[in-house]
Amino acid sequence: MASVFSHALMAITIGKSYSSKLTSAKFWILGSVCAILPDADVIMFNFVDYDHFLGHRGFFHSLFFCLIVAILITAVFFRNEKLFGPNGLKYCLFFFLCGASHGLLDMLTNGGLGVAIFSPFDNHRYFFPFRPIKVSPLSIQRFFSHWGLGIIKSELIWIGIPCFAYLLLMKFVKK
């Protein structure tokens, strides 16, 4: 997996495409939650095998799960907006993209069994053909080690620089 820092950075990067009229602290926090949430499935290591439907990088990393979460978060936290109105759909899209970015980033890593991105319709696990991001360990102790420094470097190059370039581009486009 990519680290939680990179997943949260993706939510911020995606959110910068939105008008400041739609953004708030709630918007940013919930976007980051959506981007990080799929990794809550590590809890399942205690109950099922890694390659199980509910195992790590299984259903909870799927686009379908991201859609469900996006709709629920919009309905619960943005009740003043009609779910299928213009702003409701914009919020749903944002939260969906934040969640979807998680699985897509994980498909760029060099470890694990792949991502069941199309679950529950197809439980095969996929990677992209190009996998430049070093996989982050699930342990916090192992992340803050020599191995972790290599992960941070990898993520700065393959996630940080593109996000920064996109943020810079959005700054010029919005002017």
C-alpha cells in the first residue's frame, strides 16, 4: 500500500479542483477519511486470509465500495444538499475520487497480491503494469525505519511531485 500520508495528499490534490464555495474543514477531513478508509481492512487479517473477499486490498479497496461510502458521506454530512442535485453530485464525486485514488495508488505499488478494484463483480486482484511505488509496511514501527525512508523517497517522486505539479497548475488555472 502507499502510506496514509500519500493517500491524504491525494484527497487534498483532488479537492483543489473544487470551488472554494464547496470546500470547508469538513470537506477536507472527510475527503482524507475516504482516501485512507480502505486500509481499515487490515483489521481483517485477524479473521480471514489476505486473499479473501474481505481481506486486505479486497472489497474495501473496490470502486463499488468507494461509491457506497461517497453516497453515505454526502447524505449524512451534507444533508442540506439534495443528493442528486448539482452540489450533492459534486460532493459524491469528490468523495468517490478520494476513495478510488486509494485502490489506484495501491495498484502502483510493488508489493502485495494486487487490488480487487472491481469487487464484488470481479474479485480478481489487479496491478498496473508499471509499479514504481515501494509498498509501505502495515506496521508503524517498520514505517519509521531505514525501509520507511525508501518508501518516503519513492512516494515523493511518484506521488508528491505529480500532486505538487497538479496543485501548481490548478493555481494558475483558477487565476
